[in-house]
Amino acid sequence: MMASYPYRVLPAARHIRLLVLRPGPTDVIHCDMQVVNLDHDPLYDCLSYCWSGPRNQDTGEEWTNTTNTITIDDTEVSVWKNLFNALKSFRDLGLISPLWVDAVCINQDDLAERMSQVALMANIYGGAREVLVWLGHEDQNTEIAVNSMSQLTFTWEQFIPGLDKDPDISGIQQDFVRCKFTDAQLSAMILFFVDNVWFSRVWTLQEMLLARSLRFVCGHVMVSLEAVWRASAIVTMHSAASSIWHQVHQLPEFARARTFFDDVNDARIRVMGRDGPSSIGILAHKHRERNATDPRDKVYGLLALSRTSTKTHIKPIVADYSLDVHTVFTKAAVFGLLAWEGWETLGFVGDRNENKIPNLPSWVPDYTQGMPWKPLQRSPCRFRVTPPSETTFSYEEDWPGCLVAPYHRFDTVAATCPAYWDFDDTVEYSHIVNMFNLVLCPKPIQANGSKDLLEALALTLIADKVEDSHEVHRDIPRQFAMIAFCQLLHVALKCDPNIERLLNQGDGDLELVLRCLTAAGIKDDQAKELVTIPLIRLLGPGLSRVQSKEERSLWARGLENAPVDLSLYVAQTRISFRVDWLNRAGNRYLFRTERGYLGLGPRTIKVGDQVGLLQGAQVPYIFRHQEKDPETVLDLVGESYVHGIMYGELGSGLEYHKITLY
């Protein structure tokens, strides 16, 4: 805001200002300002809101210009429209208790005061009688959503029955069946999260989680935190039953409901005593999808929820707006490395080509950017490429950006190709040809524990990770082979139409399979290698006798007919392997090494990059040497999966030398 209010310096560190609304029906909002000491336990509420427009579509200048006037101690002050609307609505509702509002209760032009007040956020929000969340004026959708979520009755105690028990979703499922929501009701609850910007802001997270009590205010409609949490559970688990699901499920905003559900659950588990606060390096990554106007607030906006000190010489993180964003992000990354074993936070870097913050050290995430892929490691993590040991590195704050670590060079990248593509675009099917040529040329890759190279390829594409715990392990190569071979057939039929006639005749011997592979573009010697795989020997005849052209088209897209319980909403669903393939290989590249290993790495990987192991690491990493640098100075490219070494196969005899990461 642009305030003309004559602020006076606060008397001491734990003093804050409070805004008191004067009652009255006038169009002008009159307020008074008072100063209180937090140590005296004053009674007040806190406002949680967005400075700009409350909804995604509120992007006009009227939301960002300070054209609305209120009076504070009879002094005219300009405020943004959303704050003006909130104050007017609160006054009309009779919510006129002393109110802490960041935009007016902090002198935004005083850097020192801003920093000291940010340091008090946990005390300010945690000490408030109630936190009031302003979501803008109500509309027809809001009323439907609030009325719908008020029908839900399942409780937190039903969902988390105890510290030693897993979540129980049966109450959620039973409530969903009992309520029999119409499409309009379910859609309204989805849009409640998709449309409201509040759910996407980084500052609002701590404002919610620190609150003793919290209510959402939409114009003159109020709804409890519990009711919104219940709605987020329904949207998270049952949104596919809505007619608007196809329109919104891939939008970044759609994830707000799941994120809200998870954040509230995590906070309540901490209250129950299961977990303490996480390191700021972990939270900064976890909430990087949330937005902030000042990129430093991607870290500072989470300090009140975080562990911000370590037992090392590294100084604690405090909200210091005199520091540049590079320093703030680098220090958060160091805290992440110290918090998690096995170098796991190096998997948070993402695609540096898309960084909004330029010139960050290669091992430091840009917390303003979402992750283009899911980290390969998992908790609890099964991978252990090197023997367990303490994560040891050297970092000096006098030399920010430099990380010294023990390193073993394992191999070199020899070839790469996309690991996943658009299955709905048949033009993209040529990638399957490139993939098999990479696996087979100049000679077949090492199966390394798998029964054949097809299984090795399938497991590599999903980083040996099956999302569905009920999936039978042997189905992985079978499902992959069906998808891959149907895509190869599609490519082959464009080059050799006679194959379709042979398929229709039921002639599915190995010569036909070989003809399909070579027509698709796989070199003759490599095609002969591929058809020696027992699964392919069975697959060719099976395709010709069992599958129609339409069925082959479905398999090529990784689809199958929808189960009965979803058939009213969708005609087909994704085959389970395609889901795993997308989750692990999406935006990643397949690579082979000079020694014949097959791996999955970031899409930024290049031929000549090093496959390296850090002492104590759970997964291998890809590194790049710049010609201008000494041999021991490397850039981090990202984490990787290398088939055949992920479970300690290399043993404990590895030799390490120190490298410097920039």
C-alpha cells in the first residue's frame, strides 16, 4: 500500500500496532490505531488475505492501485481494493475487534521495522484470538460450495485415529456416498479452491497453521476451517466424478485442494506430537508452488513454521531484506542438505533453464519455480547406491555458492533420448523407435539383474517404482511391451501398409514381428536382437489374433476401457504402467553410458556428462564439467536412476576425491 499515515517508532521489539474499526453504516471506513505489547496478552484478531485481487480473474488495475480511502486516527490513508472490501465487510458483520493487518500495522517503508515484525509472525498469529481469512465477496458458486461442504460430517479424529495408526479414509468415503452431491455441488467445491488466490500464497500458509482458531469470510458468508478441510478431502479424492474435472485437473490451481488438505493434516499431526518443525530448506522446497511477490519471501514466509538453526557453524536464517535472493536461496539449500541424509535435496534443483532467478549455484533450487518432475528418491527410500554414511560437505558463508564434496566418477553419458512423450499425438510415436535404437545400438545395454533388456528398459522408465502396491511385478514388462509394440506398429504401418493385411490374416509369426520393427525404423541387426526376447516372441502372435485395430490404438495411447464405477464419466482410463511411466519419466530423458548402463536423468542431460556418486548418496547424480574450469570443479545437472547399481551392487570399495560444486 501507499500510506500517508504518520507512523511512530514502536516502543520495543515485542510491540505491534492494531487497527480498530469504528462502527457505523457510512461509506467511509473510519479506524483508530493502537499500540500493544504482546507480552501483555492483548485481545485481537488477525486478517489473512491477498493484497491484490482475491480471485484468479481479478487482475485489472483496480486491484493493484491504491484508489480506496479509509481514515486512521482521522488521517486519510489509501489502501488496495481487496483490503478495503474486507474491512467494509467485517464492519458490516460486526467484526470490529482490534485487528492486525500487515499492510497498515507495519510501516512498509521502514525496512528495519518490517524485518523485526516478520520475526514476530509466529507470536502475532499464534497469539490472536482468531484469524479471519478474507476470500472476497460471495457469489452463487460460493454459496453452493459453502452449503455443500456444510453437509459433510466426518472428523479429523476419524481420519487420524491415533499417532500409531494410518489415516482412515472410510469416513470420507461414507460421507461422499451419503451426501449424493449433484454435479453443480461438486463443481462448486472444486472451484472454491481453484478460483481463490489465497490458497496459492506462501504467507497465508503460516497465517493459517499458526492460528488458534480460523474462519473463512466470503462477503457476508462465514465458514469454519473444519468445513473447508472436509471439502478439500472430497475434492482430493472424488473430483473425477465432476463434469469440470477434465477442464481443471491439469491446471496448477487444481492442486490447491490437495495441498490444503495435506498442509492441515501435517499441522495437526505436529500438534499431536508426531513430528517437530521441518528445516526451512525442506519447507521451501515443499511449498515452492506457492507464490510471493518478493522471491525472498518464498523462504521468509515460512520461517515461523520452520527449524531455522543447525548445530553447525552455519548462522540461523532470519528475515533480512538487505540480503539478495541468491544468498537467501543458497542458505536455505544448505539447511536442506543438513536436514536430510543421502544428499536427497540435490534432487530438488529442477530444470535450471527455466529458473526465474538467474545465476544461482547449480546445486541451489530456484524456489520460485515448481518442479518439472517428481524426485526419484522416496521416503522411506529403498535406493542405496553407496553405503550409508553421514552427508559430509564443506560450505563457508564467506564463499557462497561453493560446495566441496567427496565424489566418485562412475561413468559417462554416451547417448540420450526422451523418456516420455504425448501418447495422444501419434506423430510423437517415433520416439519409441529412438528409444529402442538407443537401447540396442551399438550393442544391447546390460540387463544388470533383469531377465532381459525389455524388462531392464521398463523398470528404468519407472525408476523401479510402482505407484499401485497391488500391481504384480511381472506385469510391468508386459504392459510396457504392449504399449511400445502398438506404437511401433503404428509407425511401421505408415511405412509398410501390407503389414495391416498380414495382421488381419492372423499371420503373427516372428518374421512379421521383425518386419514391423524394421519398417518402424529399428535397424535390422537390432531388430533381430529384440525379437529374441521371449515376451516379444509371444506378443506378435497375440497382437494379430486378439487385438482389433481399435484395441491396438487404445494400447498405443496407454488406455483401456474404464471400469464400471467410472464409465459414466470417462470412456477410458490409463493403464497403470502408463501412470507410473508418466510420473517417473515425464520431462526426463533416457540415457545409456559408455559402459552400457541404462539410466533415467533430467531432460537437461547431454552426451559427455558425468555419472557420479557422492559419498553416502542414495542415487547417482549427473554432473557437467565446463571447459573453463579445473577438472575438480563441476556443475550439478540433476539426480538419476541407473539400472543395476541402485541397491548397493557396487559394494563398499569405491574411491572418492573432493570436487567443488558451483
